[in-house]
Amino acid sequence: MSKQINEVSTPLCSEIKGMPAYIDPRCFKDLKYDKRSDIFSLGVILWEISSGQPPFKLLTSAEIFWNMQVLNEFRETPAENTPLQYIKLYKTCWDKDPSIRPEMFLIIKTLNELKNSSISNV
């Protein structure tokens, strides 16, 4: 995803198109987009999977953009009964500091561990 965006002539971040709830807040400030931005987006998707609803569904795109730009820590709250390890994973993915965000192989490893632990608890 980040490679495709880097290949387009006009940076995605400069136009603020699409769904701002999934966009790394750095894009709203300094137009930096890389694989860590994809990890941020994945964190939002992981939250969406656990909650069963789109992020910030009651807000307009403009409200989401404003809150993410001004309040860099503007995030959804965990859904009830979500495993703590899963919450920790997606919160780390959407950390405001990109250097804290995990590499993809660690995300896959954690998801596999969660899957295996839920199977063994059945």
C-alpha cells in the first residue's frame, strides 16, 4: 500500500482524500507516509474487526480530520470483551510515535498466538 502511494505523482496526504479515520495523523501534519503509516491503518482495521463497526461512525470526515490533526491521540475506545493482548496490539499499531509501531512479522506472530490461545481455551 505505501509503495503504491509513493508511486503516484501527487502525494495522498496533500489532498486528504478517502477515509481520514484510517490515515496516519502524521500525514495531516508533515506529509510523511511510509510502511509505518500502513501499520497505523492496520491498527484501525484491527479495532474495527473487534468492535464490528467503522471507526468514529458518528463523526463527519471533517470532524475526524480535525480531531486527528489537532489531538494526535484521538482514537476509538476498546470494544467490550476484547482480549487484552489484541487491544495492546492494535494500540501499538496506532501509536502516535511511528518508531513504536510493530513490524508486520510481529503483528502476524501476535495474531497467530491469539488464535492458538483461543483454540486451546475452547
